[in-house]
Amino acid sequence: MTSKKRRRFWIDPPVQAHMLLTVLVLVTASVLLVSYSMLRGLENAFVQSGQLFHPMGWCAQKMRLPMALSMTIAILASGLISLVWSHRFAGPLRVLAAAIERLKAGDLTGAIRVRDNDALKEIVDEFSEMQGALRSRVASDRALAEGAAAKLSQALEGLGQDHPARPRLEDAAREIKDICKGYRL
């Protein structure tokens, strides 16, 4: 039994980096906007209240470290979460792309497996079902073609060696057999 754990974390670096960068930019912008809004609101509250309790500079200084710490934690956590999620998307996409390449080459043998908690598992499962149905269809068509080639070979045995249609019929029988060899089931 093979391990379902992927060996590399950076499966598709361009896709994963794009997702990570997008999330980090959005979270950083959101955190900065919230911080700016809080400071502006605090400043307006002091102006309206006449700074009865503490001066604005003292409050801003006391809030600077907790705000910076919470911003850093939020940005790092969102970066880590987006990296994990990008891994959950990039893995199945990479597996699906490899399966499509094999299918284009006529190879219908490879089973496609992804982890149960990957994001695109349903799509990969549907692709796997489609590949199985295609494999069955090609196997059925291959059996029909091989049967037709056998019938053609039998008909050729009944023809004389000097019959004018014999070379074309032999070529047709050979082509049918070659068509059947084009797929790996």
C-alpha cells in the first residue's frame, strides 16, 4: 500500500505562488484598512470627547505593538492556510494533467488517485469514471475490429493468389490490425 502523502509541498509552484500572493495581498490590504479605520475612529473619538482620559499619542503608542503583532499573525496564518489550500488544488490538477497527457497518447491503463480531502476529488473521480468507460468502449471496438479482421483473413484464404482484389484486402486487414494496436488498455 502506498502512502497518500505527497512528497513535495510545491507541486505546481506558479499556480501555488499565484494563489499565495493573491491571498497575502488581500489579507494585508484588509488588515491595513482595518488598522487605519481603527486609528481614525480613535482619533475622532478623542477630538469629540476633548481627550478626557488619555492623550491620543499615548493611546496610539499602546496600541501599536498589539496591532502590529495581530497583523503579523493574521498575515502569516493566511499565508500558511493559502499555501495548504493551494497544495490541495495543485495536486489534483497535476494528476489530472498527467492523466490527460496519457489519454492523448492512447494510454488508457493508468488509474487516477487523489487524496480524499483534496479539493478537486469529485472532478478527478468523474474523469476516472470517464476513462474507465472509454477503456470499455475501446476494448469493445477493438474486439469488433479484430473479429472483422479475422473474417477478412478467412475470406482472403478463399481467394486465389492471383485475384485482383487480394492486395487491397490484405492491406485492409493489416490496417485493421494496426488500428487495434494503437491503444493500451
